[in-house]
Amino acid sequence: MALVFGAITALAPGAQAAGVVAAGTIQAVSGPGIALHAPPDGRLNGDGFTLAVSGYRFAYMVGSGVSARYAAPDQVLLVFGFTGTGSSVEATLMVDGQGQALPDASTSGSATPLYFLTSVPVGAKDVALAVSADGFSQTFSFTKGRREGPHPTVLYASKGHWEQVDSIASTTNIPTPDRVNDLDAGVTVQITSATLTYFLPGTAATPPSPSKAWLVLFGAALPYNAAPGGPNDDSNEDYQKTLPPSDFTLTLPGAKPMAAMLTGQGGPNDESGDSGGWGLFGGDYYWEVPGGARAATLDIHLPPELAAQPGPVEGKIPSTQVAFAPVPYQAPPSGATNPPPWAPNPGGGSVPSPGHQKTASGKLVARASSGGGTLFVLVGAIVVLLAVLGAIAFRGFGRRRVLPALARATASPAERAAADVAAFLPSPGITEPKTDRARPGPAEALATEPAIVAILPKPAPSPAQPALVPVPEEPAPLPEGATRYR
């Protein structure tokens, strides 16, 4: 059976002029135009359908020649293909939580994939395909290369199947003679099959955990005269009550028997009353079991009397062995024949994975989330600060000049000159080592100061001072009667 995407409309036009694919495009294509990456497990199964992502790839260009298609600025192309069988589903491309529906399409039900070409932002953090039916969804992330969210055990227990069926096909005739009317009455109990599924018939209800499943019994228990032409075709022998769930038990290996639950009353499997054929099954009997269950024993316990008129039940229904044999799933072979998810860039480099973006230099950097820019600035500032402190420590401790170098940055010219002289005088209590090398003078010392001083701003020049002019001293007055000699 083909898989059909119904009541879905394409949201974007096809390729623009010159082969550039517009942002937001989703269109079905006849072929991928590029070798695709095969994921280890691309299955997406649900209620009544199986789907498998056969391949996908991010690229800047697909196709060749006049058929080539190119990504728009800040966009990347995504090509993917899948196969599927089953009922109608809705398929949606999800980009960072925003969905766009796939155009109307249907799979052929064969191994031939259906391909789609899309255009997504190059910085998208998560690009995924979601398929849903009857309110149940499964998602495959192209970014991560695997399924996302809960994926029930039973849905993926067998290759190509969303549920498992044991076709039992057993039949047992139980006599229930009517002694009053002397009728050879009886009931035919048929166990058609047992199904291990994640969806309850009629309601599509799911178990409380993805690790659980429903084991559902399908069959019938009708009186002999239910079949036209039977031995009691004209009799009025009908069964007035259906069997309660407590009459059905299921026993898993190493566990105690479990009573059944009942659903589907009034539905097609309810045999009560005239519309149901006056049978014994009141609907669908089912049990909650582990999703990986492989075997169980089914027992149906009949009461002592069933007929409308008093009559014994002569016999019992033998135990039924239920067994499931899923087909193991095998991942496609990987290696040199399986290209990577991101194709090489024709202009050089490779397509960045979603969650990364290119810088102006063409290098890939992690795409920052909220507050990420501040973090990068802070880390950069710390690195620069450590580099400056390292330079000061290396140069300053080598000559014991860390503090003097910092002091010179704020000192006046006069203070600098005094510090230069003092730096070369022996400190009190310290004996200078003997050396043949002459002590450098202030000018030489200034020439050998650390480079950190050279990059500090020069202090503003002091206002020019007026030149000093010597003033002749006035001669002291002579005592009275004295003579001045020259």
C-alpha cells in the first residue's frame, strides 16, 4: 500500500532565476542530484504506517549543468528521500521548532524513494522531518542523524512492521446441549490471531510507557446456528451473555496469569445481542505487556452454563500458545560508499552543520545561543589581559622593574629623572656585586626600559618657564668716612 500525504499544500515556489533556490522552498523532485548519506536507522513508524528516511544531505549545490540548483545567501540546501507504506499521514519539515508541510505526494509502496529539495537557514540548530497520524508523531532529525523524542519499543521491534501479529487460526467446538428443547446446541470458538501493538483498536489509545505494548486478541465465539445451513439453523438457541474480561487470562513466562481488559463494546467485534449474532465475545480483549514480549499463554475459561435454557458446557477451550518472531532490523552498510551528511562546498571548504556559521574569513565558529556573544567577548578580554600581564611579568621581573615601570607611567619628568638616578645608586644595606661592566647612565637606562613604557601616552608638556636673568647685587653701604677701593 502506498503512503499518501493528504490535504497538504506546498508553501513555497520552486527555484528562482539562475538556479538559486529561494529560502523556505519545499518541493518534490525526481532525483536527489547528489549522493545522499544513509542514516543507521531512518525508520519512522506509527499507527498504520511505516516510513524510512533512505538518505539525506546538506549541500550548497545539487545537480549539474542547467539542472544545477544553488543555495541562496545565508541558506543551505537539504535533499532527502524516503520510502513508506500504509495509511495517510501528514509530513512536516521542522526548522528550529517551526513547521512547513510537505507538498501533496505519495510513495509508490516500493523500494523507490520519494525525494524532496528544501532550503533552510545555514545557522539552523535543528532540522527534522515529523510524520503523524491520528495524533501520534515521530520525528527524524537531519541535524543529529537519528530519531528524536520517544520511539516505542514495539514500533521498531521488527523490520518493515509497526506491529507484530501471530496468526493462530485455531478452532474449538464446545457442546452446550439444550436438554429442555432437545437441541444439539454448541458454540464455535475461533482464535484468529494475537497482535502486539502500540495502538488500541478503535481508540488508538497508547500504553502508559513507550516500553509497553498492548496484546490484543482477535476471534469469535458464535453458536452453531449462527451459520446458515448449520445443524440448528432454525433453532432459537442463543447465548444471552458475553464473557467478562476475567474469563480471559494471559500468562507471560515466569509471571502470574493476568486478567484481560475489554474495549470496543458496540463495535464490530461485539457479538452480543441480535446484531452481534448472540455470541460470547463482547468486544476486543487485551492486556498490557512489555514491548519486547515474545511469548505468552492464553486461556479462556467458560462458565458451567451458557445457554438461555438450562444446559451444561461439555468441554473446555485448550490453552493457546502465542509467539511473536520479529524480523531484526539491520542498519545499511557504512564506509567509503556512504558520503557524509554535509557535502563539500564547490567554493572550498564544506557545508557547516546546522548550529554553526561562517565568519568573514570563511572559518567555522559555533553559533552562539542567547547570551553567547557576551561570553565570547569576555573570553577574549581575559586572554588579552593575561597576555599583557605575562609580558609585564617577563620583562619586569627580569630586571626587577615591574613597579618602577608602572610608576613611570604617572610620574612627572622631574620625578622620572630623579628615579633614573636613584635606580642606579646602591640601596642601603645591599652590596653591589663586582662587575667589569660599567653601570649604564640615565640615558642608557631610559633606552633599555621595557617596551610597555613606549606604548603609554606621553604626559602633557609643562608650561614653558621664563629664562632666569642674573640681577646685579647692590653694594653694601660704607661706614661713614670709609673709602671704597676698586
